Amino acid sequence: MQRCPACGVLLDVGIFVSGQKVRCDACKLPFVVRRDDSVLVEPGEVAAARRPAPSPGPAAPGAVRPQAAPAAPRPALEVLAPPAAAASPTQAGESPPLIPGFQIHEVIGRGGMGKVYRARQNSLQRAVAIKVLNEDLAKHQSFIRRFEKEAQSLALLSHPNICAIFDRGMVGSTCYLVMEFIDGPSLRHRMNKGPMPLAEVCQVFGDLCRALNHAHNHNVIHRDLKPENVLFSREGVLKVVDFGLANIMDKNWELTRTQVSMGTVNYMAPEQRRDAKHVDHRADVFSLGVMLYEILCGELPLGRFDPPSRRRRELGPQVDELVLKMLDTDPGRRPQNAGRVGAILEGLLRPGGRDRGPREAGRSGEDEEEPDGERLPVAPRSREPKSEPQAPAPPPAAAIDEDKPLQSLVGRPRRRRWWLWPVLGLPLIGLAAAGVFWALLLQGMSEAPGDLVLERRGQGWSARRVHPRSQSQISPAAARTHDGRRTVRFDFRPSSLAPLPVTFIGGSWENRGRLVQDTSRQGWTINMAPAAALWLDRPVPPEGLSLKASFSVQPSRPQGEEANAPAPGALSGISRWMPLDTAGRVGAGFLDGEGRGLLVLLPLAASERLIILRNAPGMEHGRSEIPLPAGAAQGTLSLEFREGRVRASLDDREIVDELSGFPLGFAGHPAVACQNARCAFGEVAITTP
């Protein structure tokens, strides 16, 4: 509730965000919604409260403005800050929850997911904040699982500008999070005091971007960025709160559509409004853009809005360009890195940072990575004179010998040897065209999954590139759900269960009571990329997924053509213009629909090494190799993706445990793979959260 500042009538502003302009129903005068001005009212007043119109308009002629003393302002209930005169739970008619080990005090915040209490931890005698989630949510077992998993991810974040998570638990039907207690105001409080100086904007936004970049690097997305979720400690340290909690909500739970999203839609990216669950870190970058515009201009960028430089003359066009890029409706055209955004803004707004070039500006923050292919505005270099050695002054006019010819004083003009251009230009043009041709050819050969088919032509061999792709329906042998995890097992025999789609990329696949990929079944062939079988009908995130596959592998040769195998020298000509990898391998991994992602490949020969292949856009490390004591002719390969890591074992012996390296928002399919061999998979089991 908020009282109109002109007439004092109590208004219901619950559906509007702070900073939005509305019109009073009584006096018809416009005012700005300020959550700091919300008041506690008696039940009788609630019924009489009016709802203001959403768009401002001129005052009605002869409008009467009754005088009423406005209620004392209190902090917004969404803020984790102690109210000036907070009502105790007893006064409010509420009983605090009983959580062992903590003394629960008053409510200091409310939201769609629950309440926040100020509390004291008995064991360490320190003040903490406890977020108690609504009991209605505890009815859903899937919510409890997501809550526990998300709390574990949040606890891994360690950054001075992120509210720390100390503990989580469940008492009866009550889920709770124990968090760092922030005893200061919110960013909304500060914005309501008036325009921020640019130096303060630079400091606040820089800290905010660095905090988000740290979270994004740990695969945590906020999803609910707004000024109310940015707090300041008593010492003035910025803290971001409510990290990742929106990720545990589900579209089937009533709170997602009502309380949780209420009042924050203007900060949401367009793709988040359409599908809040399947967004990546670029949705946070959009929310940052809305907040930056509101901080600079004092209002939200709704509809057709002016660039910031028209609202504040001290801002330059580079700031406009940065803000507009952050607010782009296409996530691919936004800045891809929050830390980079903060560093660039500091270079634009901080007086000491205006002389830095784009590289220096991009490296001033911690945990930052250079975005791929993005161009962002940078601060222009200073044109102020610098204390550098100056060139010696020219001699006075009297010192010039007028008897010397003028050309001896200024030097002879250089003769233009125009005839050299055709001589040098034609070879250079030819070399450039050839370089472009081979670069494009090799790029296409190295990136696109496909097979190289070798065919005899007279006394020699020729090669052609093919890209096999097909889909088949395979019935699982069993499917069950246990502890919220679903396991589907395939043994490639007839089954009464409904078939599921399997997509084959590259190679030559058959279901013969075993799933077989025989590279050279139809002729001598080289898998330029591992042939893969992708499971599941839709892409899913890798986190929490596991795969187990039993296999046997042997060299692949066409039937009846052993004597006609190409000699090693026959491939040397091809390898000069195309990289060839003829080693036999079998493996498993997690790939997108184009066959890109992560694969763990076991060698057929004992002299080869295990290969971890990462080839999806945004993935690092590329290809790494690990020694193995022997080749893998048969066995059971198991993969598990958990807490951002990939763990692989061969016959229950761990062979890989390292960071998976998937980019944020990556989704794909569990997969088995075979390269330049005859691989037979007797059983494949896939477990998903």
C-alpha cells in the first residue's frame, strides 16, 4: 500500500514495480511508485484502498486535494533490511518457525516464495538471515530435490559482493536457507534518494557486474535481478541476494505464475518471459541493462525510451551504445560477459579510466573472460596534453639559407613507381584467393561431422565427403523411476515398451540384437569425427545425468575386400590437404543435435591414449589426452555429470574426473560413439534427474 503524495488517499500499488509512474484515482495527479513509501495498514483500510491507473495524465479541472498526513515510510517488505519500526511476530499475529540451533526474531522481508527472518545462530552467536519457504511448496517432492541441489550450488559461490549461504535444511514441512545477514538498505533505497553521481554509479555497477560474472562462471544464473535484490551492508559493501532461487520453481506450481513473477516482469529478458526455465546468463545481462538505465535516467526503459545521454548530458554516445546492446531483444547480440560490461562501464564513467584502451578496460575486473566476437563501446583516449618529450622546435627563419634550392630544404619528392603495382599485385591476389579457399575448405572439413569415403579410381584412390544422418525407433528393455531419477535401459531386443527415438550422426549403424556401428561396412571409410548415437527425444542439461554402456570393439574392414585395402602411401596425398585421423576408438559423452559437446574416447590400440574431446561453441580445452595402461577391446564405460564435472570409469575403475567445461545454458543428449572401428553396444542405460 502507498498513499498518494498529493491527496493522501491510500492506494494499492502491489501490481506495479517501484519507479513506475501511475495516476491517483482520487486527485488524478501522477506520482511515482516508491516501495520505500509503502505502509502497514489495518484490515479495515485494505478494503477501502484504491488501485491507481497505470498511465499518468493531467489533473482534472477543479480536482480537490484533501489534506492528510502521510504515514511514516517503512522499508519494502522484499528487502533484507531491518525496518525502522518492525512489528514483532507476536504483534503481527504470526508465530515464528522453530528451527533447532537458531533464535528467530522478526520478519524482515516477504516475497512470493516465503518470508525472511532476522535470527541468531546459537553455536556461533552471530546474526543471520533465514529465508523460510512457503509450506505449500514442500508438498512437491520435485521442489525439495531442486531446492537442495540449488542450495548446494549457491553455497559454492564465494565472492565479497554475493550474500553467503551458510546452511540449508528442512524441519517438518518447512524448508529454509541460512544466509548472511545484511544490515543495510537496498539499491532501491539509494535510487529513491535522487540521481546517483557517475562515480557512485561506476562503483556500484562495477561491483554488481563482478558478482554476477563470478556466479556465471560457476554456472549459477540469478533470474530475478532488480534493485530490491541488491543490498548494502552497514559498511557500504554491495551484496547480491536471492541468487538462483527462481531456478527451483516449476511451471506446474501455482506460485510461479502469481507471487514469484509479480512486480519483476519489467526486469525480465524477453526470452525469460516466454520460458523462464530455459534461459542462460544473457538473461541476467538484460536485467543489468534495465537496472543501469533506471539508475542513470530515473525510470524504466519501457516502450519507446530516450537514450541515457539525452537524460544526462555528461554521458557520451558510448554509454548509449552499451546500454542498448544490453537491452537487445536477441540474446546473441547482447554482451556475453557481465564482468566485461562492468569493466567497460568503469572505463567510460571513471575519470581515471578514460585513457585506457579496450584491452585494458576489459581486464580491470576479476573473473573476467574475453567474449567471443563481440564489439562493445570503449572510452575514447584522452586528448589532453601529456608531459612527454616534444620534438625540437624548427630553426628560426633567419637560419634558413635562402641561396639553396627549395628542394634541398624540404627534400626531393618520392617518385611513384606505379609499374610495380601490377607486378606485385597479381601474385598477392592469387595467394590471398588460394589462402581463403584452403582456409574455408579446411574449416568446413574440421568442423562438420562427416565421413571420408575412399574409392578406387584406376591405379589410385579418390575420396568424397558424406554426412550420414538418420533416426530410428528403439524400444527400451526397462524403464523405472527411483528417488526422483528415471532410468531407461536398452538391450536392443524386442520389447513391449513404447519405442524411443535415437538419432545417428555419421558412420553406419544397425540394430542386430546389439547396436553396431561398422565404419567400413560398405567400403573403406574414415570417420573424420566420431560417429555418434544420440538418445532422448529432446535436449536436456547435462547436470545430474549418467550413462552406462557395455561394448566390444575391433577393427573395421569391408567384407571380401581385405586385399584391396589402400596402401599407406595412398592416403599421403589426401592428408596433405585434409587432416586424417585413422585411429580406432569407442566412447560415450554428451552432445547437442549437431554432434558437438564432450566425448570420452577409449583407444582400440594399446599404444594410443584416451581422448577427451570438447568441440561445442564456448567450450575450452579442445582436445586432451590421458595415458591408459592398455587398449579397450571390451568392457563397460560409465559417465556421470555432476557439480560441473565429468567422471568416467571403465569396468568400475575411474579414468576421468575433471571439469566438464560446458558453456552456460548448454543442452544436449547422452551419446555413445565409435570412430574408425566396428563397435557393438550390448546394453545402454541412461539415468536423468
